[in-house]
Amino acid sequence: MSIEPMEDKTTLLDSLLEPFEECLTLEVAEKLVKLRANPAIIAKVEELAEKCNEGQLTADERDEYESYIHVNNVMIMMKAKARKFLQANGIGST
């Protein structure tokens, strides 16, 4: 399995999310920008991050941690698109 540079992954993700931009409304964009993860999930990610930094993740934990990272990257891109949409429609950054 080859690992692509982060730039390529970001560009691909940005391209895949283009149709998402066409579905945005002011209400949806505002809700998306305010969306936050469940505190229990945040705690789990922090726990896995600590174990990762210490080199103590099991294979299953590494898979779980990487899944959280991938989902977070998608959410970051979606939120960025929502902020851009709001700014383009005269709504300040939230």
C-alpha cells in the first residue's frame, strides 16, 4: 500500500466534497460550523493519541485511531466549505 502525500489526499477530499457545497443552505452551514464531537468521543481520541505517542497502541486501536483522524479530516473540510459559503453570503465567520 502506497502512502500519498497529504496534499494529494486533501485535494482529492476537496474534489469529492464539491457536490456537498451545492447542497448547503444558510441554516445547514451555520449548524455545521457549530457542530462539535461528543465529549465521550473526544476523550477516547485523546486516550488513543496518548497511547500512540507512547507507542502502546494495539493494531485494533491504531485502526480505530486512524478512523477518527480520517473522519476529523473530512469534518474539517466540510466546516471550511460551510464557513466559505457563509462568508460568500455575507454571514461573518463563526
